[in-house]
Amino acid sequence: MGIQNEVKDFFDMISQHPDQIDKLNLFVRLKNGTIFNYKMDRRKEDKILLAEQIRKQKFEEKQRKIEERKQKILEKNNPQKDQN
């Protein structure tokens, strides 16, 4: 089997099962000196996404608390006229 067929089969396998790939390192050097380098690590990506979600949740919680404080201050400074 030639290298072209091996590479084609390899990429077919990757494209059929992308959800099962945990880590992928691809390095290709052509005869003219051109280099292609691709690295993918699903665990690192998942950790980054989780950290981003946690950061976003903390930010939203902080914003919600600020809005609640603003609302309480406004209610305190502007009592309802309907309380008669």
C-alpha cells in the first residue's frame, strides 16, 4: 500500500470517529521543506472550556448580586407611594 492510500485511510478513520479522538499529533514535512504541524488534545480543551464556564458563572453571579443591591438601594431611596 502506498503512502497516499495510508494517509487517505488514516484521515477517513479520523473523520468517521472524531468523538473518539482524545489526542492527535500530526506532523508532515514535504520534499520542498514545507511543514504542517497540528496538535489537538481534547482533555486540555475540555479543561479550558470548563474553566471558562466557571468564570462566566461567577461573573454572572457577581452581576446579579450587584443588580440586587442596586434594586434594594433604589427601593430604600424611593419608597412606594401606594403604601397609604
